[in-house]
Amino acid sequence: MANINELLEELNPAQLKAVQHPPQIPLQILAGPGSGKTKVLTMRIAYLITYCHLPPSSICAVTFTNKAANEMRERLYKLLGKDRTSQIKMGTFHALCAMFLRRYSKTVGLDGNFTVCDADESKKMIAKLLKPYKELLTEKNMTLTENGALGFISKVKAKGWTADDARRYVEEMNALTPQERFVRTMGKFEPWEGEFGLILASVYKDYEKSLREANSVDFDDLLMFGVKLFAKHAKASSWCRHVLVDEFQDTNNMQYDLMVYIARASQCVTIVGDPDQSIYGWRSAEIANLGKMQQDFPATQQIYLEQNYRSTGSILALSLAIVSQDKGRIQKTLRASHAQGPPPVLRIFPIEQVEAAFIAAEIKRLVAFSGVRFNSLSRAIESALQKESIPNRVLAGHKFFERMEIKDVLAYLQLVDNPQYVPAFLRVVNVPSRAVGVKTINEITLRAQQLKISPLKVVERIVDGKIPDTKPPVKKKLASFVHTIRILRRHANGGIAPSKLINALVDSINYKEHLIKTQPDADSRWDNVQELVNFASEVEQNGPEDLVRRMFEADEALHEDVPENRDGEESQDDWEDGMHDFDGDQAEGLRASGDTPLRLFLQASMLSSDTETPEEEKSKEKVTISTCHAAKGLEWPVVMIPAVQSGVFPSTRAEDVDEERRLLYVACTRAKGLLYLTHTTARMMSGEFVPTHMSDFIGSLRDKKETRDLFTETLPSLPQPDRKTIATVTGRSLPDEAEVARRVSEYAKTARHPAWGDNAPFRETTMYTMDEDVVANWTPQSFPSVPLKTSGERNPAGGPGYRQDTVQPVSGPAAFSSSSSLLTTTQRAGVNTLICTTTTDGWSVQLKICCRQVHKQGVWRTAFDAGNQGKANASSSVSEPEHALTATVIGPLNERRAH
DNA sequence: AGATAGCACTTTTTT
DNA sequence: AGTGCTATCT
């Protein structure tokens, strides 16, 4: 175990002050990027335990992501040892609430086996609920999308309002005159006014009802029920003697309330935050919580951490200049600990493919990280990296758990744990296909409503012959389904490891075969299922149930207090029915505690974003592609931020421009040694080139004399002094001079882009519109006159979609026949697209995109293809026919012949 | 009931 | 620019 005294000596005065701050005086640590806040936070926890003698189980540490919680846990192992660390109540607000709600479910009117409903299922649920309102909405000439309704519900929930609260608010507002309303809302327009608002409130009510009926909660519910629990039940938080909240600037009202309630007994609070890094306003985060805390805890003191240990001086200077453009921000500074280093690079490119090629080429010289604004922007970069065979990984959030095959498996398990969870039932009744269609499902659902039991129950009873079969007969078709569920239920109640449960499931339903039959990429999907098994084993090894148990076992008060946690009537029924299926006795204890291995695994799957396999992945040197949001709290030696341009920074959809600027600030401050900002002059948006310009966040700095020199166009040549600086900043040893020379010459030999230092090749982009008569006389055959041979193949899976017809030119102009790449044509009803691509003269590459406008569904559309092999064509609406036909010539790209 | 083709919608960011 | 829903067909 590390010696804490020694570690305390390493801290700077401000850090030390923060760590040793008296626990009973509420503390705000305002910590700039790279100021060692995680270190301070973990040290403070260790300090509270070892010096202030707080029991570990009386400390609540809240992080923003579960990943951050795991990292902090790792650090604390070294300071406190595994035993004491595991008693600390640590996790996100969501995860902590989930754990408490399992224990106190009855107190807030939930069942202990509730399922956490993910955003995807929520959306499907809303879509279903919206249907009855469709007619009314069109009649009143209003539009309401799932996302609109979901956004409303989430916003309202962030205030802690139930559906009834929301309805009351809308009614109240509607009773006011427009002037009064204006005053009430402080001039802000709230789209949920009038009849529309009533509909929204009503949808929310339906949604709430559906969730409860399915014995499930969504992400926002976890917080809402958490608040309800702690507000109502003071003993639920009586164990707590100190609360620490990280990333406080990103907490919303519910989370703030949770903090206050958990701290109710002790009034001891430490928060760490940075208003400059507040980037979750769109998720109802409130920077104002900083001020609110000062009011609610009047003794609050602040400590500023402004010494930056992460980045070079020039990176900090630019970052600070960016964020300082926000005039309303709290004045704070950053002091560099390191040398100036090479200035950040700012470069311009015609289109994202070239931008990506540049990044890939530049990375060849550097171990780098690349931060993108949207996940959708990463595609070009990924493929460019692949072309250069640079290993990379995408810092993926939930993507893995959103895959169809993963959701299928999880749905079975959810259904086993929570028979009432209708979304899971609907997902898997017919997976693999059991010849159960919509009609049967509707019949079952109807019966379920009549009998006031879950659809699963209905099916079980039919199969058992307890109730008569439905009209499209179910008994035979669904016997295997019920059988599977019962096998799994028995295993689960016997406390089997979730990884084994998954194996039992895929065996029982022959899932692999099902994938092969229905999915063209069955192999990779099956790999994903195996990956899920791995994830499950990992969760088992880390022993979350053990961990959760230890978090709670020290709290005697809690044990006395656990309300009788019986399952609901519905499950009770299952219990009896399934009696012959499992030996219930040993399951009893687990059920009562609310933490079965299965339940914990499911919860981890829903709440975790930490999908990385630590050992093998982290040791490899890889380029990381991440969104700017996901990059928060992380750092890399080199950071490249593409698409720093209009429409992206700030996003066209953003409501808060200042927040967008802060996001760029967060991204820039991830860099230790080198920072690149690039942008393009055109961006492909839903099939059309839209001209873009440099982000104003950067442009305004470049246009001013005082700030112009904060960046450079020249690529860093990394002379020895710069190499030394970067080595220092990144904490790596200085590379050997001879080795550098050898690598540079090696690079020069193999580099496909020796000319990146020169801007010329990228400024030859032209976009123009073709003559109208060309448009008028265009036929698929006229340009070029190449007979095309098609070979359309249906999707072998039989599902929607088909392979694009890839054709070889049989004859034609030399330029085309000599082209080694593709000529693609797609013919879908009403859309004729001809794409001519890549001509090569050995010196340069020319990319031609030819498009044709087509009148379709009353609008003029442009049909074209960017020339990606095997990729589908795109079509998009355009207002004016004459703009529809465009040709873009880019080039010469680069490929210079070596002399 | 299942297959298919066309249509519509999204695409910010995450627990 | 890919995916999922729906109407229509088999």
C-alpha cells in the first residue's frame, strides 16, 4: 500500500489545501483541466478515512461515468487496499440510485426486480403510445415525433415532475394571459404550451403507466425514484458522513437534490467541478448548481486549482483564448507547468476524405488521438486509418449494447428476471421465428390486458392448458419459448453465473443457427454474442454482487430497515406456477436482497459505458477515435480535432453556443504535446456538398492580430528542443537521436504523402453546375456510353435491402476503361443514377461525381454516389432543379511520382 | 404469416 | 446513408 504521507508531500499548496480541508466545511474545488483533480479527489477520500477516521462505508463518491468510478477505485486500491475501498459507496448517480432502489424498492412502490429500460426501448414505447394521438394531431395541424415527446419527458423529469405535475403546470400556464406567461417563463419560449402541451403531458402519463406496468424504470426514473426514496426515507442515507461529487458542473437538478439528501445527516460535502468544462446543458445539466450549493450550504468555501500539469504552454494559450471569448464566464486562469512547445496546427482541406487522409498521414509520424464532434464524422477517419493500416479503436459508448444480437440475448435474460417487462417479451417471442405474427401478438396482448397479467404469463398459461388457446393457435408454436424461459428461470434462481446462463440460452434457442439463417454477417454477430459472454464473466470476476454487498454490509441501520421485499403479485404468481421448476429455497435470500448475479449483470449492461477489455487493448499503441464528449477527463500526447467548422462547431442544432465553445475547449485541453485543428471547405450532408467555413471560435482568433500567432499552418518538424518538451510533457523518455534519424528516413521512403508540407494540392477544389442542356438530354447511356451489365442479388437473408449492382465497364472511353476502380449503377424505381469514378493518369487521381436529378414523389431529388465501392447511392431533396446536377472535381490528390 | 419494395426519418453529444 | 416501418404482395 502506498504511503499517504509521502504522496501528500507531492501536492502543490492548493491541492494540499483541498485534500486537508476540514470535512465539516462544505468545499468546492474549482479545477481546471489537467490540474490533478482526480488525484486530489482520491487523496481526499483517503485522507477522510485515514486521518479523519471516517468509516469507508460512510463515504459516498459520485462520478460522472462508471468508467471514472472504476478508475478511481483502482487508484484507491493503492491508497487504502481492496478491503476498505470496496466499502466506499462509489458510482454514478444512476448506478447508486439503482443499488438503493433494489434494496428499498417497496418504499417507493417498485418491485425489486425492476428492469432498467434503455433509450431505445423508451423510444419504441413512445412510438406505440403516440399512435392514438396521430389523428388528433394531424387534425390540429401539429406534429409530434417520438424524439419530441421523449425530449419533453426527459426535460420535465429533470425537474423532478411526474406526469401529473407536468399536466398541472401546462394547465396553469394555459390559464395565464400571454403577458403573464412571458413573465413566468422569463421570456423563454416553452414549446409545451396550449393544447400541444396537454397532449405531451398525456403522452407522458401513458409512458409512465407503461413503464410501471412493465415493472421498469428509465434513466431519468432512476434519479427521480432515488430522490423520492431519500426524501421520504431519511434512514436510507443515515450511513453517510461525507459526499463527494465529481464533474459537478454537469449535474442536473435531480442529481443536485440527491446530493443534498444524501448529505442530509452530515452536511459534509465536497464537489469538484469546472464551469468551463460544462458540456451537458442539453441533458439538463445546470451550471447554476454551483451557486445553488453556496446558498444551500452557506459555509461553503472554494479552492481553485489552476496549475496545469498536462499540456504545453502553447496548447494552453490557445485553449484559454478559445474559452475566454465567452464574456459571461467566471474568470479563471490556467498556469502552464511545461515549456511552450510547438504551436497548435490549423489546416484547411477541401473535403473530409482529404482531411482524413492528411490525418492518417500525419499520424504515421506520431502516436495520436483524434477527437471528433459527432460519431458520424469518424467514418472517413476510420477508413483512412485502415488504408494506412494504422491500428485504431473507437471509444464507443453504448454501441455494443445496442447491437441487435446483444439486445436479443439481453431481452431473454431480462424477461427471465422480470416477467412483466413487456418490451423484452415483444422483442423475443418470435426470435428465432416461431411463426408468431402481429395478429397473434395482438391477441396475446389483448388477453393480457383483460386478465390483468403479463403477456408472458398469458402464453405460459395457454401452454400449460390453464386457459383456452387464442384464435391463431399459440400452444404448439410457443411451447418451446416457454420451455426456454423456464429452463433459464430455473438456472437463474439457482444462482447460476450469467455467462453460463447466456450459453444455456443460445443453446436452447439455437441462436447461432438463427443468426446464420437470417443475417448475412452472422459470423461477426456471433462473435459479439461471445463477447457478451466475456463481458459477463468479467462482471462476475470483478464480483459486483460481492462489491455491492460490501458497500452495504457495514450499515447495520440498513439491515434493520430493509422493508419486506417481496415480489409483486404477478411475480408471486410465477413463483407458484414455476414451483416445480426450481428449488426456490436458496433463491429466496438473493431475491430478497435484490441483487442476484443476473440482475447485477443486466444492470451493468444497461448502465456501463466501459466496454473496453483492459489488459490486451490498453497495452497496445492505438489511435483512439472518440467524440469530444466521451473524451472528457482523458488525455493524449497528440490530439487532432477535425471538422472545426461551421455546422459542427457550433453544431447547427446546438441551442447554447457558449456550451459548444466550451466543448472545443475541452477537446483542445485533452492534448499534452501536439494539437491539430483541421477543417474542410465543403461537407457532404445527406448527399449534397454544402460549403462550410472555419469555425467562428477559431476564425475570430485567427483574424485578430493579438491572437493570430496562437496557431500555425506549418507542420511541426519537431526539432530536438521540441522533442524534449514533448517527452517531458508526456512523461516519456527522450527518443534516441540516431533512432529518430533512422525513422525519419524510413518514413520518407515509405510515405505516400511526401508533399503534405505544401498546401497547394488541396486548394484546387472546384464545384460547378453543369449546363442545363446536359441535364435535359441526360440518359444513363449517354454519359458515358458504356454498356452496363448488372447482377442484382437479393439479400440472402431475405430481409430488406439488396446488394448494389456492381458492374464492370465492357467498353467505352479509354479514361473509363482504364480505370481500375468501379463503375456503379443503381436502378431503383424512379431513380437512375450513374456514377463515374476515379480516372488515373498515373500522376494524379481525379474523382468525378456525376449526378442526375429525378422527379420523385413531387420533389426534385439529386441522385448520386460518392463513388465508394459497394456503397449505396444517396438521394436527397433539392429545391431547384438546376442545382441538382453537380459535378465535383477534386484533385490532383497527391500521389506524386518519386523521382 | 412471411417476404419485399418503397418510404420516412434521422444525425449531436450520454446515463 | 443506413435503418426500420408499412403497405402490398405471395
